[in-house]
Amino acid sequence: MTISSSTPPRDYAEQHSSFPYERAFSRNIGWVTHKEQALLRSKRIAIAGAGGVGSAYLLTLARLGIGSFHIADFDKYDIPNFNRQVGASMSTVGRPKVDVMANMARDINPDLDIKIFPNGIDKDNLPDFLDGVDLYIDGLDFFAFDIRQQTFALCAALGVPATTVAPLGMGAALLNFMPGKMTFEEYFRWGDLPELAKAIRFVVGLAPAGLHRRYLVDPTAVNFFERRGPSTGMAIQLCAGIAATEALKILLNRGPVSCAPHGIQFDAYRNKMTRTWRPGGNGNPLQRLAIAIGTRQFAKGAK
């Protein structure tokens, strides 16, 4: 029988005063063991950003059976969010994203432990945001350079594994930053550079293969000066699948985990997957060349 409403019938709720976790996530068994599922239930994941990728991460990981989350976002839903954000609808316009997403996640698992940071994250609450977490997944806005830099730096200092999966075109680009391995700063080499330089280094570093670039039909849609760029819901969903799979492998210590300076980009539009390796990160000669080209292109666009 299919129930269209997200609210269980009263008699069901009365008969199930305790949420049946094992039954709810029983279809995961086979790909994970019963012991691994119980371990996932004990894990805590921090997700900064509850917009496009962040909201999709939360729901996908909730369905994986993760038991605890820290989520942070200061924004409210608006009409331009509709093309990609799972919580965006006419009924949620003007509502805080973290509140909507926490409710949606708890509708999947009422026993979830979710700590909400409704003002987003900053240097003051960042230690609390990462306190006790087993994994950090980056869902911040592309242009949130300073707080992203601070978050990955604290992850490295605390020994917290950190994952970023960038929605690019109709695909996704993965980078993992694991304890004891190359850090975010060592890879991207942001330092105290101005924001435009960070933006160029970020996009070049996220996807050295650049599989998405060939089918951008309107380059004017990308404007770093105005802090805007195009997006697709398909890329968001791909990112969620990849990020949750990486989370499973990291949290269960199972399967190979590719770490920076190794990266992976999959593009569904072009039906291509490329593994990249850039020793030295953005200090690699190939990366320096790509950064120089990107800098010249944006200098021309600014004229």
C-alpha cells in the first residue's frame, strides 16, 4: 500500500511509538552488514550549508542510517533555489533552510540527533560545529572562501576527515582531505590571496580535467565578480550519491578512499569519468598554467 502523505496515519504512529530503525534501513543490508549499519547509526556528520548540495547530503545520509548531524546555514528559501534544492518549494519560501531540512530529515528518522546552527558557521562557533564529529562534508556556497578555509584548516588540526564534492555542469568532482594527508590549504594554496584569485584556484583545483567546460552554452552566466554561476539539479543529486558513498567508506574504514592530490570527476552529460593527480596541488606546473589562463580570461571579461 502506498501512502502519499509524509505524515503517518494515527494508528501507525500509535503502534510504533519507538522508531523501528533496523526495519527502516533493512534494505541497506547486503551492501552493508548488520554490524556496519549499527556503526553508521553511531556516527555524527557535520554539513556546512543546507542549500543545494548540503540539503541533498543530509537526506541521503539520513537514509543511509547516519544517526547524528550538525547542520549550519543562515539563509532562507527563495524562488531561485527551486531548480536544485530539495527543500525548496512554494510552502517553504521565506523559511530558514536549516529548519526545513531538519524537519525533512527527522521525517525519515525521528530519532535523529540534529544540532542546528541557524546563523551559519563563523570563527567563533566553528569549534562547536566540529566538536565530536566523525566527518565533515562541505556544502558551503562556492564563494564562502574565508569560512571554508577556516573550516578545512580546523578539520586538519583536529584530525577530522573532510570531503568536498563540487556540482559542476551536469556532473560532480570529488576531493577528500584525510588526516595525515595533503591538507586543503596545501592543495589549493589560497593563503591570503584576494577573493578572485581564490575563486580561480578553487575551480581549477576542484576539477583539473574540466569535463564540464565544453558544453557551457552561455559563458556570461558565470561571473565571479558578481558571485554567480549556473547550476543543475542533476549535478546536486550526483554529488549527494558520491559524497554519501565516500562517507560510508570513510566511516566504516572500508574500500579505497582517494585523497588529495588525487581527485575524481564524473560528468553525466559527456558520460565520462576522469581520475586526476596533481602532485603539489595548485603548485603543480599544469595547475599553474590553468590558473594563469583563467586569470587572463577573467581579466578580459572585466574590461
